[in-house]
Amino acid sequence: MIDLKREAHVGASMGLFWAITRAYSLLGDPGGRLETCDDLVAFADSLRTEPVVRSRGGMFYTSSYDVCATVLKSPAASADIPEPRNPLEAILLGPMPPADRIDPLLDAIITKDGADHTRIRKPVQPAFTHRVMQSWREAADRVAEQLVDALPDDRPVDLVKDWAAPLPMAVICEILGVPFADRDTFTEWGNTLAEGLDRPRSLGHARSMDAASAQLTAYLSRLLHQRRSSPEDDLLSTLAQVELDGETLTDRDIVGTASFILLAGFETTVNLLGAGTQVLMEHRDQFAEVAADHDLIPAMTEEALRYVSPVQYTFRTALAPIDLPGGSVLGERDTIVLMLVGANRDPSVFTDPHRFDIHRDNARRHLAFGFGVHHCLGAALARMEAEVAWRHLLTRFPDTKAWRLAGEPVPNPGRIIHGLRALPVRLGAAVHA
């Protein structure tokens, strides 16, 4: 049943947001330009006139590596959605989900602060350590080998649909305990929710996001109920039974966090693989180097994370004043947009930052996985999956000179998440063991 009052609020929020955005963009204000520019790297570079730039709407923006790192590691910086300070902000922020509905973002670990964040992260963390990730390498190797075996060498292939997307989805579903038969459905839900991380673009888009969110959380709630009575060797079963300091996680905690793990564990890796491969094809000499020496893949992965920045920007709201590098102070309840794509190309940290260089000695300093308490839980997983995926692909199709685009790459329609929805390629002749 359609909630007409909620839809009216969503419509008013989108209409007002885009009206203000267009007006601010015409004035050259960063608040408008962020939402309307075609090149977020260029936008991030334009902010380098000052460590922190303020919008007419009161929000702050930065591309400074030092400012981003300072805010991300500050205990006074909240990752939660800020409370509206006036009726205008309430309209702009849009309606919150109904209280009885679990939300994959608002109920996830990513938006929790302080003790609430620690309470959820502590039982989840052991499943994503580097040591445990190595135990998943065998599964990733098996899936990656099957995927490249199925890639044709006599016709174009979509490397996102047929290679980049299936691997991380298979692994994250295996970690959570999602049956294999349901993975295509999970991919659809993940794509829909990822496209709207910044905000819905229409009422139809908002409805599809609401539907995907409701279907995903309902599915995981049913699966959690099954795991409580019949536990298996998966993360959902572990979270269902964990008890720390006399406390257990609620169903809302578990389903919200599992939903976000699915979304983050899938989207970051698929966009790294898709956009990273496109970048490699644009740098043929380095592409050939990696194909000839697979020991370069870990370094290439770090440089791809820095250069591509799958998460382009994020937000933080100050719970108390935060002193920033350069002498500025982020006041209590002020919100700042951290342009990670800019921090990852900050010339004060990365020499010749707009150059892709697999031999860059400090590429691993990138902020692609965040920093501080909200550093990405799945960083080791994403690195392992990327290394395994590229190693198998380049083993089977090592002649990089034969690789050719077979059509225009299709970019991800979202702005916070950067990547590709399609990468049509001819791979040349396959080498069979």
C-alpha cells in the first residue's frame, strides 16, 4: 500500500533539493556543483583553494587528505544522519523510514557511533580479519576460475556482468549464508540500493529503493529465524548466537548489519574490478607489466583503489567542535562532505596524483576504505577478491594487446558510488591449462 503522506514528503524533498541545487550551481557554490558536475575529480580539485570550503547552505566541503583523515578518526565526528535543525532541513533530508522497518543503511554499523558502533562491530570483526579472509580464498579461487572458464574468446563479453559482479556476490553470500539460488536476486537488490545512496532521482526510483530495502530485510529476517533454530557455519548464525558482556544483538542489529555487509561487500569490489580494469586498458604499458608479472597485482590493486576511489565521498556531522588542519574548526552540528576522491589525489601526499602508477610506493595510504573506527570491515576481503579475480583473468587472457573495447562502458548512475554497470570487451585468445 502506498503511503501518500510519505510520498508527498519525498516529492517535496526532491523538488526542493533540486531547485536549491540548480540555483547554487549557477552561483558556483560547491553545494550545487557537487550534484550537477560531470567530473567529481575536477570538482574535488576545485576545492583546493582552502583546506575547507563552506557552502551557502552551511555545509562544509574538503578535498584535503589531512582534513579527511582528521575528521574520519575523530570520536566527535558522527556517521549518523544529522537531525534537521529547522523545517527547511527536515524537507531537504526527506522522511525517515517507518519506525517498524529495518533500513539497510540507518540500522547498519556504518551509521552507528561510539558504544553502539563497538557493540555491533565487535562480534562482526572476527569474520573479516586478514587471517579469516585467507580461508575464503579457496572459495574465491574456485568461483573466479569458473567465471573465466566461461568467458568467450570469439565474441564480446561484459566484464561487469559476467566477471566482476558474480565473484564478490558469491563470496559475500557464502559468508552470510545465503543460498546460491538466491544470489541473482541479491544482486538486483544491491544494485538498486547502491544507485540511491546519495538520494533518489525520482518518485519511481524512491519506490524501487523502498521495495528493494523491504524485500532484502524481509528475506534476511526469515533467514535469521532459520539460523536461530538451525545454525550453520556462517556469519548470520554467529551473530544470531553471539553474547558479549551479557548482551545479545537484536534482530534489527543483525538484519541491518547483514544487509549493509551485502551491499558494501558487493558494490566496492565490483566497482573496483570494473573501473580498475577500464583504467588498466587505458594504460597499456602497465597493463602488460601486470599480465607478465602477477606479483604486481597487489600493488596495482592499491593504486586502482586510490585512482578509482569506488566511494567518491562521505559525510560526517560534528557532535562537538573539531579542530581541523589549517586552523579551521568544525562547529558542533556542522556537517562536512569528505571528498575521498580528492583526498586520494591530494598532491601534498601523492606525487603527480592524477597519474596512474602501479609502482607508486605510497598508494596504500589511500582513504578508499575510510579511516579510524569506521575503516571498512571488508577491506581485507575486497583486496583478496580483487587479487584472485585479476590473477585468474590475466592467466586465461594474458595477451593484453588483443584486449579491445567492444562498446561504450556504462557508468554507475549513482554519485557516491563510482564504477561501471557494463564494460563490453573483446579479450582475444584464451590460454587453457
